[in-house]
Amino acid sequence: MAAQLQFRDVTLGYDRHPAVHHLTGEIAEGSLLAVCGPNGAGKSTLFRGIVGILKPLAGQIGLGAVAARDIAYLPQSADIDRSFPISVFDFVGTGLWRSKGLFGGFGKAEVARVDRALSAVGLTGFENRSIGTLSGGQMQRMLFARLLLQDARVIVLDEPFNAIDAKTANDLMDLVLRWHKEGRTVLAALHDLDLVRRHFPHTLLLARQAVAWGDTLQTLTAERLLEARRMCEAFDDDAAACAIDAPPMRAA
Amino acid sequence: MVYDALIAPFAEFEFMRRALAGVIALSLGGAPIGVFLMLRRMSLVGDAMAHAILPGAAIGFLLSGLNLFAMTFGGLIAGFTVAILAGVVARVTELKEDASLAAFYLVSLALGVAIVSIKGTNIDLLHVLFGNVLALDDQTLLVIAFNATVTLIVLAVIWRPLVIECVDPLFLRSVSRAGAPAHLAFMALVVINLVNCFHALGTLLAVGLMILPAGIARFWTRDISAMMLVAVLSAMVSGYAGLVLSYLTKIPSGPAIILIAAVIYLVSLLFGTVGGIMRKLFPGRHLEA
């Protein structure tokens, strides 16, 4: 399989401080990759770099044939104004933006697609509710429905199952597996290591640097998890400029 | 009797018909913009920008008296300048946009009043501060109608990105580049409609026909399209009833219109079906499911 995403010595961060440091590697098309690591390990930062919200401080992220705007992205804490008067149907319908744009008509076919997406996440009957009335789990289901409609080749999920009950998490995980089966590339930041071991063939263990990257069972070993946990979270204000030119290769 | 009060003034006097046409056009353009201002929590920003228009319009007045085009042009330039400057100051410095706008608007108001006073009389000053919807001439009416038309067309074009940007800005950024242009176009519409309302209601009340109807709409519906409709209708009703009120009493037209809108707002606040006070106090027995 061809590489879909390529990281070439990527450093991402804020105010010159690296949050992801010298990451090099490839993600093959159609892979299902879990990104694990302690809080502050750089998982969200890495995802922001992939979808183009954050520019790398150094190195490059190659997207191959996909445009940055063809990557569907579910942020960790979506910046959604829940008091805004919009119905669940309309909100999910915005997932069709790529194909409909400013003026594209919303005909029977589109309505049916939105309905299918809503029923896939178990929100049938919620069409006319305003988004402010949804619970946290229902909100997450709704966001997954929008991801379904985006029909993207690369899907990036930042801690999608946080504060979600087991049933909802299972339902949403089934969607993730369905995307995998359809040949889409899926990346997910996760903390539930059992879930990762059960469903994700590959894992990137991140602690600012890549601690390990590869087959899940070989990545999530006790000693490597310990190594990841030892990472120092705080930025050093007096840190010298990084001098490493060529870091060791780590690739899946 | 009812005819005498409600219809006769408009049948008899041309200036009343003109004024009515004027407020209807203002409602069509201004109220939807007001709804978006409210939903983006920018109601006070609109107010501040309305004051910011004053020095521009005043300089136009200084150069060519109560000339429509000079004052419109001056107002547009001043409005855009302040909108852009406030945005730049907020982005470049630590000061938040609302604080920088407050500074700009105080300076603008003082400057505007000073400039008008240099050349004009107190009557002119009153005209600039509170407008005079009863003195709309053909040209002004055409300008107002033109601006309202432009507003509705542009709003239709940027509707989707504008709505998505309000609800989920990060999503819009990840799927499209339309966010920033839509925001700029919206700010331009705000300025255009403020200048529009300025002719009829003056600098101090200009936002009244934008923000009050938006507030009214919020209490009656949870759907944004319906909100637009309620806002436009309540603005039109306020305009019409305000004109009648000012015809029957000695209240000037501008304040009369805004007062009527305020009464409707108060009623909505009390009895509105969406989050009105009575609804909150007496919600009725809870449902089964």
C-alpha cells in the first residue's frame, strides 16, 4: 500500500517549544492507527499539524494525493456554540459542504443521506431538536454523523470516546471499523489501551518523541509505556535551540 | 376613528409614506444583520461601530452641509476604518476587540459632535445624533433601498459559511477557506446597514432597529430562519407603529420607533415561548418523557 501520510523530521509546537519532536515515519493508505501517550504527549498537536491548523516548526508533513481539506477532523474539544439556534439535521448536513458548497441544492438524495447518517449513529428522531438540547454522548454521535457525510479518505479522531458511555463508545467504534473496512485511513488518539489492543492493528506511542511505532502488541509493552510516562511535560523556558539534524529513523 | 389614527396619516401626507417606505427597507436589511450580531455576541460591537460612523458623517457634513452622498460616503469610510483598526489592534496587541472598540467609539463620538458643532447649529447636531426619518428625500430613500437590497443579496451568498462559522468555526476552517471572506463581508454589511439606519435614526439609535428585533426574535423561536422572519416583521411593526405614535404625539419619530420596539421586546421577554420569564416561572407540570 502506498504511503498516505509522511512525516519527515516533523517538529510541531508552540512559541518555539516543541510538543512533537523530530517525528519521522509513514502511515500507509487504509491503515487504522491508534496514537497513544500520556497527557501532554503531543497527540492533539500532531493531529493539528496533520489537518493544517498548526504549521510545523521544522520538517514536513506530506499528505500525498489528499488535500488538507479532504481530511475529516474531530477535535478533542470541539469549539461548538451549542446555544446557536440550529437543528441536528442542519448541523449534520454541513458535513456535505465539500460536495454542496455555497449554493448546492439540498434535494431528496441529500436528505436521505443525512437521514442514513443519523440512523447509523442512532439519532433517528432527533432531526428537529436544536443542538443545545443534546447530551454529551448524543453530541458525539452527532459529530460522527457529520464525519460520515464528509466521506473523507483520511479521518482524524482526537480522543473520540472521552466521557462517553460503553454502549455509545462501542457503537462509534463500529463506525470506525467500518471506515477501516472501506479502505479509509483512520487515526485516533486514545487512552483506553484495551480498546486499542482489541481493534487497532498499529499504534504510535508518543511522548513528545515517538517512543515506539508499529504493531500494536509490540508497541504497547509495559516497559515502553513506562518510558512514555517518564516524559517531562513542562517546557523549559531556558532551553537551548535544538541542534539535532538527523534523528534516528522510526517507521511503521 | 381607527382609520384616522392608523391609515389617514399615510394617505394624507407624502412624508409619512416616504418614512414608512424607509423603515420597511431598513427593517429588511438591518434586522437579519442584527440577528447575526446577536448570535455572534457582537450586539455591543454593533453599537460601538454605530458611534464610530459619526466623525466620518460629520466631516462630510462639514465639507458639504446636509448632503446625502457626502455623509454616506464619510460614514462608510469611518465605519470601515474603525472596524479594520479594532480588528488589527485586537490581533496585534493584548487588548481584546471589545476594549479597543470601546476606546474607538468614545473618541469617535466626541470627535463627531465637536466637528458638527464647528459649523452646524444645535438642530443639525440633533439631526446627526437622532436622525430624522420624516425628512427622507427621494435620493436618501433610494440609497436606503439600494443598501437593503445589496444586504439581502450578499447575505444569501454568504449564508452557509456565516452560519457554520458561528456554530463550529474549527469545522469550517478544516473544510473550506470561505470563513474569513464571509466574516469580512458580514462586517461590511454591518457598516452599510449602520450608515443606512443612521440616516433615519441618527448615530445614537441606529442599532436600535437591528438589535432590538433580534432580541425579540430570540424569545419566540429556536430556528435561525424563523428568527430572521420574526426580527424583520417586528422591526417593520415597530417602524409603522412608531411613525403613528410620533404623528399622534409630540415624540420625535426616531425615539418613537425605538420605544415601540422596546415595548415589544419587553413583552417578548415576559411572555416569549422560548425562555421568556413567565415560561421560566410557571413552566407547567413536567412531561412523561
